Amino acid sequence: MKLLVTGGAGFIGSAYVRNHLANNPGDRVVVLDKLTYAGNLTNLAPADHSRLQFVEGDIADPAAVAAAIETCDGIINFAAESHVDRSIENPGEFIKTDVFGTFVLLEAARDAGLRYLQISTDEVYGSIEQGSFTETSPLDPSSPYSASKAGGDLLVSAFHHTYGVEALIVRASNNYGPYQFPEKLIPLCILNALAGDRIPVYGDGLQVRNWLYVDDFAAAIDVVFRAGEPGQVYNVGGPDECANIEVVRRILEGCGRDAGLIDYVSDRLGHDVRYSLSAARTESLGWSAEVRFDEGIERTVAWYRDNEAWWGPTRSGEYREYYERQYGRTLG
């Protein structure tokens, strides 16, 4: 099988490519990625390059998609603008990629008769006080990011029901692990802790997330792509819930730092209080999470501690300017 993996140089996409090639020795992968600030070819360095082709391009460009899709047997779409804070600053870029880009890919899948899997997020459901969202929960996005992802998801469903495209959606809870760009909570906290910089925490830090180790999600994607029913949504929730402030405290402990580095800042606009996904439907296909949060966060801290060559350049230039603008704080 030959797959087109869009956004395959990003955090989750590259984890999927590395895992898929390692576990499927007969398969080949074409990665289509426009290499924004969060895309990094180094993320793909550990993959088997004899079965990997990289194409630089934008999913919102039909010509780039048409060229990349040639001879492929299926599409898995990771390509997305995904950071809530950036969506509040510049929602138009999110709509272009997450909605129009999804449309372009669906048209290509329809023309070629390919199976299509959309990678989405628990954030499309909004916040939940108790219990867990299921695949039949209503969509209630709170940010321009989650609204753009919900828009893309609705297009996927429409293309299945209207045109018969063999399309599915998988929605994940918060992923974490190696190679994640440090604008997200866990890598941001790890790198600031390692450097002795203050760690910004929104509001009271009591927002609860359902944490999923990225390699577990990569395994779930393969299961859903192969065994999922077209037209269906599959939620992939992590095995553990943890409040943001507790995540920060565990990272500080793992880095040998104390709570004096915590810096409470004004809360994010429209900040959801709690996410939680039931993974029962995906588990019924034979998948289960293998990495609990205690183990996963230790692995993740150790990886960042040992890989300054990867993350060092991100703490300068454009990212430094963004961080200082976003939090009103400087990086050491």
C-alpha cells in the first residue's frame, strides 16, 4: 500500500509516518507538507527513507495535491493549523488550511476513488463538565481553531454521504511526546524548566485534558484506517486525565525545578475547562492505549533533555518573538 500523508513533517504526522513505516515493511509513504514553522524535515529523519518520498506543497493547492497523490492508494490528512492562540490572532489562515484545504483533498480523493481519513480533535465538541464525549455528541467549538476543524469534519461527512467517498474521521485528545513544537503546553513547560525560565500558566491552571501519548495515537490511526467503517467518526481518548497545573508540576519535578518558576498569566479567550473523549468505539476495533501518563511524561522530558540540537533553533527568531508577544515575557 502507498499512502499520501499530508502534514507528515509535523508533530503527529511525523510520528505516524515513523511508526507506520516501521510496522508495515511493505508499505510506502508520500509526505506532502508546506513546512510552516511547525513542520520540520528533521522529524522524519528516523524513518526508512527508502520507502518515503517528500513533496513540499500546500493542501490548499489543487495542483500540488494532484501531483503528490499520483499512484497512492489512500490519504491520511494531518495537515492543519492547530494552535488555539494563533487562531485567535489570525483565524483566516486556519479557515484556509483546515476547511478549504480539506475540501481540496476530498475532491482529489473523490476523483481518484481513494479511502480518506481526516485527523481531527476533541476540541470540536467544546468543553464538558462531567463524563466523556462520544462520537454522537454535538459539535460546539469554542475557538477559531476548533471551529475550522469542525468545518473540515463536516465536509468529510458531506462528501461521504453525497458522493460516496470512502471517508472517515478520527478525533484525538491532547497528544504529547517527542518532536512537538514548543508552543504547546508540555514542550513549552519542559524547555522553560530546563532553561530556568518562568512557565506561563493560563488562569488558575485547572483546565483538565485527556492526555494521549503520540505513538499510541499513531497506532490507533492505522487501526481506524484499515478497519473503520466509512462515514463514521472514531474518538481516541487518552488513558489519563490531568489538570494543566498538575502537568506543569510533574514537569518541574522531572526537570529538578520547583514551583517558583510557575507564572500565572491572564487566561486565554474562550478557554475550554475540560475535554474528555470516550475511546470505546476505537477500542472495539482492537486498539488500546499502552502508555500511561506517568510513563509518557517521563519519556518526553528525557527526550527534550537529550535533544537540544532539535529544539534549540526554535527558541530563537520567529518563535521567540511570538512567545514574547503572546505572554509578555522574555525567554532566557
